[in-house]
Amino acid sequence: MDEQQDIGPKIEKSFDLVGKRWTGLIIYVLMGGPKRFTEIHTMIPYLSKRMLTERMKELEEQGIVVRHVLPERPIRTEYLLTKKGTELGKILCQLSHWAENWVKE
Amino acid sequence: MDEQQDIGPKIEKSFDLVGKRWTGLIIYVLMGGPKRFTEIHTMIPYLSKRMLTERMKELEEQGIVVRHVLPERPIRTEYLLTKKGTELGKILCQLSHWAENWVKE
């Protein structure tokens, strides 16, 4: 890597993004495939619905997640990772492998 | 990935670690090779010496960084990434590439 040159606001932004409470985990969960709101909620313990709503909105705004309303009654919504989100998710999967190998509980 | 099963405290911990203010950036900088305290300080703008000292201590405790005292006068210290730290650094380099490609300033 080209040291000095590469350190910039974009990189900091990406580190912040991954580290933001729940964000990394939500992306990681969506790597398993599109999920409905309640499914994500079930898979991440301790995350309140209000907080999940907030985070999903942020991820939508960042172009990482797309919200898809299913043409059904009652209305159901599912969340999908965009290309941008999937690329980030791949890196988070590697980060989780690193954690498995190196982080002590 | 094996969804449900893989979500655990280790993964959350690794997401937190990367996202902790300056930590990701310090590891990223050290991927360029061992550095002295003042070199790291110069390369990361806005990071105070007091904060850098604190972060380096944390990284040492986590086994990510090793502090090496050079047998010289005046005493000089350099910081190196361990194997654990280097593996994490590789992932952070990928994260920075992702940011370059996808994050708007």
C-alpha cells in the first residue's frame, strides 16, 4: 500500500461504518440472503426494533441495502444487499474469520 | 456462511475493534512497516499524543502490536504488527479499497 497517500476521509468513514453499533452485524446477517425486518430482528439479540429501523434507514441512504416491498397482503418488506453492500459483506465475513481465529472470548 | 451460528461476541468484538476511533487507522498505517511513535503521530492528523499512547497500549494488550525498544541512546521505540495484527491489517487494506471504490466523499 502507498502509505501516506491512502489515508483519507473515505477510509476513516469505512472503518467508522463497520464499527458503528449493529451496522456491521446487520450487513453480515444479510450476507445469508434477503431478510424480512422481523427475521433480522430475531437474529440479532438485544437490538431494539427502533434501533434496527434507524440502522436500516442509514444503510438504505448509504446505498448498502435496498428495501423491497412484496406485492402481498398483508404488506411485507424484505431487505437486500446491493452490490456495494455485498462487496462490504465479503470483507466482514473475512473479519469474522479473523475473529474466530484470533479473538479470545 | 452459516448464519445464525456465526453471530457471536467474537465477531461483534472485531467489528467494534475496527470501528474504534483511530484503531483501524493505526493498524492500517503499520501495514506499511514498523514505525516509531512520532512517525505514526505524523501520519495520522488530529490524533493527539495522549490518545495515540492509549491506543497503542490497547493494541499491545490485544496482541496486535509489539513494542520494540531499540538498543540505542537516546532510547527509541518502534511498533510492529504481530501475525494477528498483520492478518487484520490485510482485511483493513481490503476495506480501504472498498471505500475507494464505493464511498463518496
